[in-house]
Amino acid sequence: MTAVDTYKKNTIGDRALDPSAPLLTVDDLHVEFRMDMGTVKAVNGLTYSLDRHETLAILGESGSGKSVNAQAVMGIIDTPPGYVTRGSVKFRGAELLDLPESQRRTVRGERIAMIFQDALTALNPVFSVGWQIAEMFRIHRGATKKEGFERAIGLMDRAKIPMARERVNSYPHEFSGGMRQRVMIAMALALDPDILIADEPTTALDVTVQAQIMQLLADLQQETGMGLILITHDLGVVAEVADNVVVMYAGREVETGEINQVYHDPTHPYTLGLMQSIPRPDVHTDRLNPIKGSPPDLMHIPSGCPFHPRCPYAREKCVIEEPSLHEVAPGRVSACHFWKEVRGDRA
Amino acid sequence: MTEPMTSAALVGAEAIEEIPIGPEGSLWSDAWRLLRRRPIFIISSLLVILMVLIALFPGLFNFPGYNPRDCPLQDARLRPSAEHWFGTDLLGCDYYARVLYGTRVSIAIGIIVTTVATVVALIFGSIAGYYGGLVDTLIARATDVVFAIPLILGGILILSLVGQRGIMQVSAVLILLGWPTMLRLARSSVLAVKENDYVDAARALGASSFRIIRRHILPNALAPVIVYATITVGTIIAAEAALSFLGVGLQLPAISWGLMISVAQNRLRTDPHLLFFPGLFLSITVFAFILMGDALRDALDPKLR
Amino acid sequence: MDRIDPLDSYRPTLVKKETLLGRYLVRRILQFIPVFFVATAIIFLFVYLMPGDPIRALAGDRQMSPSTRQALRDRYDLDDPFHVQYVKYMGRLFTGDLGEDFRGQQVTEKLAAKLPVTMRLALMAFVFEVVIGILAGILAGVRKNGFMDNLVLASTLVVIAIPIFVLGFIAQYMLGVRLGVMPISYNPSRPTFSLLMPALVLGSVSLAYIARLTRTSLVENLRADYVRTATSKGLSRRRVVGIHTLRNSMIPVVTYLAIDLGALMGGAIITETIFNVPGIGREVYNAVRSQENAVVVGIVTFLVVVYMVANLVVDVLYAVLDPRIRYD
């Protein structure tokens, strides 16, 4: 089954879609959370894009803003306390951020779908998995209960859940972690979305299961041609599957590029630090090599380059001036004043 | 790659519901800081303190100075006036004094019952929750049985069979019927805390069960129990009043709001003040405890902030 | 290439929904039986085995001729050894003999006569508290900290705090005596209307609890992860709240309803007394007043059994609502 958006309308609300534009364009996105104790600046000027057939990895640690950015794209941030203060999110050229909710809702599930980290809490515990998957068809396509269930079984098959027909009436807690994640994937694919955002899909799973799920996602993308965004903090997990990577720190991207190039030839101290901190099974060493310091307090982001307190290359300029994105090679950008040095130094 | 513990603000970006950790980092000190500033807590705890003071030293508040048991019949059923602030009752006793002295009994029963029930519940609840297995099953079954008998019904049943009903007897019955709810709460609270990793850590370090219960489990499981205990004082006071109203609680010549209301019930039209004042004091007292419990709960439950 | 998830083999084998529910029902009934026996044994203990004179327990302090006394002893088998007494007591329970009053009227007769009125009262109160309670809770929870929320929280707190009999008298005085819009006592020719005020009073405290519980439960569920998933499925807010969260939110409320029945019974006694409703509750009150303890024991035993059965029913209902419980 290939994703065909010919039978889908060419508009979102009253906005026309441009078939030649990238599936998703995020431009200078800013998201903040206004709390009693202060304002948390979760995303600070994030820009990236996604095409059909492309797998983009968004890499960052907790608090880097990677999940918040995905929620902003989906439009599921709780307001208050969350506010998108600047930037644009375009689906095939049509701006999403200022759409009224009723129109924004038509994007969710149909065009952009999302799966979450912990499938046990992400699925509703009191409804069967079949019911939840079939809901997509019942609500969005006007299917009957029976039709919905049949389609659900089909989707569960596609997600390689064994004995789908027997298990369609089972409840989420009756499945193992990996199977539950497959249920979520099946549910997300129901309406043939153009984009699938996977927010830490394998973090809660065993290593062997992680590989299976990643493979499933890769296969499904192959089949459907959809764009896939993988949000993770685990470099290894996305290495095989992703085409490009956006490395995030303190709510902004610090390095973007084709994933193998970024991994082997980092041009930002943060990325370099990440690569160096991974313990290697073939090298015997007494100490691990973490990045010194701790992640920034998002209520008080350091001036200039936010990474400067932890950066071995930091200089006076880094404290004063926030680095813009420098193009270090075709298709590769880095937000470091001294990326040339970083490049020369890779371990 | 490291996943270091971050400060609250950072975590707040990804999951807004996380607990902001104050400088001392303890639940109780955080709660106290919050409570100090909340008007609801201040008002309710002041009321509670007032009521307790009245209970302990009714004479202090009895400004007109009438003896509640000194009842000249010719002064019966007087309306509230400057001389008798709350009027007089059917026998001519000063109602203000009577209502004041009624506080004693209510607060006493409320506190006695709640304290004993809580202690019992904590001890057995911790044992049941921590050890599990057969002990837990036994305790749970016993709880189920008593739980199967509703409070007021059971109270009526048992107390109607008892001849002399003083504070002790009424308290005993309320304790008997009231501990299951407390125990269930304590037990589930312990169960929830037991799951935490620091318990395993303590055990791995060789701490004895007793020590683990005392040092790690109890302090953390205590919070919901304290909240519930505060509210329970209120409900017990109301229960005693209800039982006395029905005629199975305290007996004359005890001074109890419930008894006063019971006597007043047929005279609603003619002497409403007989109902009004004990009703008022009863309501305020119960209200104060419940409100205080509510405020405590909001302060101690990080999820509800 | 694609291996089956190895953990799958450790999952419980698939059981049909109906069988699982059925087994749960059986387990619950099996748990119910010992509780039933022990609870009734406790009642037995208090009445017949307590230190002191069981005659006193059954008949209060009234003066009696020796022959009346002996008749009473025979009636309740008080001269038999304890274990025989117990067996006979249980026998009496199962045959529906709940004792009698001093004029010889069977408790069961009284129950039959007065039950309909109490049932009507209880039903009205129940409908009132469930419908309005849940509605208020939803309205409060959906817009947390909004006007409705604060209104509901404040008013329920007041209602909970004021003991039911005070509430009853206030209602009687305000609505009945002062404003005169409602009858202050039961009128057999207008049963539903004259029960309206007592039903409102009876249900008021429970309503307050239900509203608060619904609100809290809803607020908690609205923050759940599955809400985020449901929203990202493109479902409308109304559906997410009305179907996805509501089902989960109702679970604690249903649990509460079971306990509530006990409160309703106690409250009915008080409400019927205040509003002079000729139901079971008032029977209990009158029996207490006239020291007809046998009647008190009989009726209360009946009510306790009803309460236990109702709890059983609610337990099963709970399992229907929450499939995770069926494994307990």
C-alpha cells in the first residue's frame, strides 16, 4: 500500500497545498512555557525541513526541546502554560500555526501522525486496541464498527502483530511492550499520514525489541514513502535508519546534516562531545568521557552560545555573541563560531 | 551519553507536572511554606485552634458566666437577648454556656477516635502493606468484614445495646467501626511507597525491616494519612452528633450538640434558636477540620498543584 | 528477518472477555461468603454473646413479668448453648425471621410495609446525586480553576461540612416553614413531591462527594498520556473528554457509589426522622426510642446484608468498566 494523497484534498482549511514544497518546514520556531517561577524557553529558533521518503533524526538530551518541538508541530501543546511565540510550521507550504483549531485538527492523524514513548500510558487502558485503532476509521472515514475492526486487523498485520484477529479485542495491558508500540504504530498509520513523528519510540523497550521497532518503521516508510521524524536521545538507535540528523541543545539546533557525516565528522563541540562520550566496546579504558557540566537551566539560558559553559573551545566571543548557523559543507550547518577547529580535532 | 538529573526548570520543559524541589528538598517543609501563605489554611487552622481552646477551657469563653447546669425553670425558652446571648433552652439553662460546653465532648471524641484509629491503622497498615502475603490477606479480610458494616448503622446497632453511653463507649464504638477506612488508606499508601527504589536500596544496604518501615516507608506514607486523619476528626464529630441526635449516642445529662438538636427538633417553628446555635457550632467545627484537611492535601500532593 | 517478540510467549494466553469476567464474578462471590458470615456473626456476638443480660440487649430497660421474660428467652433460644444459639440464629436469618416487636409484629412485616417508601426516597436521592453530582463534577473539572470549578468546590465543601441533620432542618425551615414551597413532611397522597425535599437533603452530601470525586478524577485523567495520543489522532476535544477520559474518570466514582449506599442508609434514618417519612429509617428511630432493640437489630441486620450485596454488584460493575481489574 502506498501513501497516496491524491484522494485527500489539496487544501487544509482554505489554504492550498503546494505539492512541490517539502512535506514539513519548520522555521525559527520558538516555544516557551510561562510558569509561576519563571518562563521556560523550551525551543529557541529551530529550523529544519522534511521531504517524502526522508527520515530525519532529532537528537538531544532531556530538556533540549526535541519533544516540545514535535508537540508544536502537532499543535498539542497545552496553552496555557505553553505558547508558540515565534516561527512557522508549514505542511506542504501551508502555514499551520495560525490555523483555527477546527482546521488544525484535520491535520492530525490525517496528514501528520505521532507515536509516543510509553505505549502503556499512551494507549487508553479501558478500551481494546482494536477499538482504539478502529476509532480512526469510524470517526474520520465514517466506517461502521465492523468495517473499522476489519481495517484495524489489517493495520495490526501490517505492523507485524501476530494473531491480529484474535487479539484485536485485547486490552493494552495484555500486550508486551514491543507489541504495544506496534499497536501505536498501526494506529498512527491508519489514515495514511504523510508524516510520522516518533517521539522516543524505543526508549522504554528492550534492546532487541528496539531494533525490531526501528526496522518496522524503516520498512513502513519504504512502503508508504512518508516522511519520518525520529526523536531520540540515543545516537545508536537512529544511526542505521535516519538519513539526516538535527542535533539540538537548549532548544535550538547546533548541528544539522547527513547523519553519517555528522557522526564521523562533527563540526560542533557538543556533537563532538557526544561522540567522544560513547563507550566503545573495542577500546579498553578506565574512565568514561562525559561532557563536563550539566544541561542548562531553561529559565536562565546562558548568554551568547548556550553551550559555552561546557565547551572546551569556548572563548570570549562565545559568551557574547550567539552563533548563527554556518554552512560548513553543502547541506550541513553548524552553530559554532569555531567549527573549523572542531572539525580539525576529531578524536 | 549521560542523562543527568536536571533542575526543576529544565525538567519542567518536557514534563510540566514535575515537582519543583525547594532548597530544603523535603515534602513537608515545602508544604509548610505553601500552607503558611494560604488563607484557607490559616482560617481553618485558626478555627480549629479556637474550637480546641473552647473545648479545653470553656470557662474562659463563658463571658456572661452562667453555669450550664444551673437551670431555673422560669427562664425557659427565652429568645436570644443581651442577657442570654443564645437564649435559654427548654429547662431554662443558658444556651450559650451549654453550646460552649458541648464543644468539649465533640472535640474530645473527635480527637480520641481519630488518634487511636490512625495509630492502629498505621501500625497494621504498614505491616500489611510491607510484608504482604498471609499477614496482608488476614488483615485485609478483617478490614473487609468491618467495612461491610456502615458507620451509622453499626453505631446504632451496637450502641442501642449498650446501657451506659458515655464518651468512652461512644468513642470505642466509633473506633471499632472507623479503623477500616483508615487502614485501607494507610495500607495503599505504604504499598505505593514500598515500590520506590529507595526501599530496595535500603534493603540492599542491609537495613532491617523494622528500620525500613520506620525510617523510609512511614514518613512518606504518612502524608495522605495525615490529611485523611484531619478530615476524619470532622466526620467523627459529625457522626457523634448524628448518633446522639438519634438517641443512641451520649445520654443526658451529657452536654452534646447532637443531643441539643435532638431535643430541639420538634420546636423548629416555635424556638428556632434551640436548633440554630448548636447547629452553627457543629457546622463550623466540622467545616474547619475538613477545610484544614483539604488545604493540607493540596499542599502535600504535588500532583495537584 | 522479523522475529516474533520473545516476550510474547510470556504473556497470559488469550481468554475470552466473557470468561474472564465470569471468573472474576465467581471469585468475588467466593470472597463475599466469608465476609457475610463473619459480619452476621459479629452482630450475633454483640447481641447474644455480650457480657450482660441479652434480654436487655433485645428489650431494653423495660419492666417485664417473669413469664414475658421467659417467653423472650424461648423466642430467641437464649437458654441454648452458644453454638446452638448461633446455628439457630443463622437459621432464622435465612428463613427471614428477623425478630419481632413487643406487640408481636414481625420485623419482616414492618419491612415489607415500609420498604416501598424508603425505596422511593432512596431512588430519588440516588438519581439526584448521581446526575447532578457527575454533571457538576464534569463542569468543574473541564475548566479547572474556572468560575464553575470554584463554585462547585466551595458549595460542595459547605454541604459536606454541615452535618446532614442540620442540613435537613435548615431545608425544612427555609423551604418548608419560611417560604412554604415544599411540604415539611410526607404526604401519602403526593408521594413523590413530598419526598422531594427529603431526597434532596439525603442526596446532598453524597452529591458533594460525587462532584468532587468526578472533578478530581477528570482533572487527573485530562493530564494522562492517552489524552495526548487521542488528541494527536485528530479527535475533537469533545470526544477526547466525553469518551476517552470520562470512562476512566468514572471508575473511582463507581467505587464510591458502593460505599455511598451505606451512607445513604444511615442518612435515610436521619432524613426520615426529620421529615416524618414513614419508611424503614423512621422505624429504626422509633424502635430505638422505645427500646425495641430486637427490632433495631433485625432491621439493621437486613440493611447490612443489603449493603453487602450492593457492594458485590458494584464490584462487578467496576470490573466491566475497568478491564485491568479482571485479573485480580
